[in-house]
Amino acid sequence: MDGSGTGRAGTGKEFRIAREFEVEGSPPQVWAALTTGTGGWLRPLLYEPREGGSAPYGGTVTRWDPPHRLTARVEDPDGVPGQSLDQVEHTIEPRDGGRRSWLRHVHSGIFTGDWAAQYDGAAKHTDFQLHTLAQYLAHFVDRPAVYSGLSGPAGSAAPDAFVRLTRALGIPDDAAEGARVRVEGPGEELNSVIDFRSRYFVGLRTDDTLHRFFGRNHFGAPVALSVHDFGTHADAKRTELAWHDWLHHLYA
């Protein structure tokens, strides 16, 4: 990429989102969380373990140096909507004698739409997703995970949709991160800790799950949620059907 705001993969404007922070877990554990397709913090993403191998979203692995450096690049404009180039780099360094790790995440590429809106949405989602990765590493690392994810109906794109969702769950408006709450999920109560809260996202952690709620109505899309279930009786289809009915009832 050059500095002109365009790149050879297509027209648009470049972006770069960089984050770095310390996490629980050894470098091999962090590497496994990023590369082995666990559903413990994001939807399962698989990498072919070699340079030149396949990467998520139709991409290519351009650097494979376990457990320290990973870079993947997507140059197909259809691979990531709204972009003509997408690249993700991870650098992992040991800390505390290898018991903890320092993770540097850099997401860059070219946006082809409303740059400011796309950047704002991508930066906010990055912070929430990396926070979820840290939660996984701190509380559930090496436990098998079952992932479920879905979006709400069209009505959940309304301006007040995310507030309606948090109130329907029974989360008090003034409940902050760290608070313990009893959440009314579909057919069950979830004794949870609020591990993340902003006007855009809510993260709930139980003994066996991470529930992630996405206020994508703020970005012109329906709200969405994901469940990362580490329980012995996890069932992705059952979870998705239950939350599908709950969302459609809420926004009927």
C-alpha cells in the first residue's frame, strides 16, 4: 500500500487499527486460540498451517511463524464486504517466564465505502473481540467450545433496539462492568458477570459460557449475538433456535 489513500487492490482509502496488550496464557496457548478454529472467542476461523496456505475469508497466510508471528491477507474484493484489501497481523511475545503473553494486533487494508463509518465500526468491534479473546484466555483456555451466532430480525436495526435488548435481558441501565447480574435468557436464567459494557456491546460471562451482544443497530445493521459454550451439554443448534425465537419475539 502507498500513502495516497488508494492501493493496487482497488480504489478506496487505507485504514490501520493497532492494539497491543498483555493476556493470560503462554504464547502457544495464544497461538492456538488464534489459529486452530476454536469457537471460544470468535466464530471458528481456520488457517492452513504454512506460508501460502489458506486463511479465513478467502485469504492467504503470508507469514506463519508459530507461536510468534501470523499474518493473513485478503486481496479478493468479494472476500470482505466493503473492502478491497484486508490484512491482519498478530505478534506474540512471552511475558512472566512464558506464563503470560504480550499480543500485538494490527488490522489494516482499504475501505471502499463510507470510510469514517467503516473505521468507527471496525475499531469498536476490534476492541470488543480482543476483549473476548482475553476473557477466553483468562477463564476458558483449552476447554472445548461450541459456537452459536445469529442476527436479529430487520426490526432490531431500530435506533433503540440495543437498549430494548439489554432491558429485556434484565440488565439494569446502571449496571457496570464487574457487576453480577441474573439475566433472563431464553428458557433459562444466567448468573453472569458483566465483563464488558458500552452503548454498543455487552459481554456476559458465566461459569460455562461467554455471551456476546452486538448493538449493530448503531452501525445500520440488525443487532447480533454469539454464545461461546464450554459446558458438557452444549448444543449449537438448540442454542441458535432458542435465541432466534427470543429475538424475533422481542422485535415482533
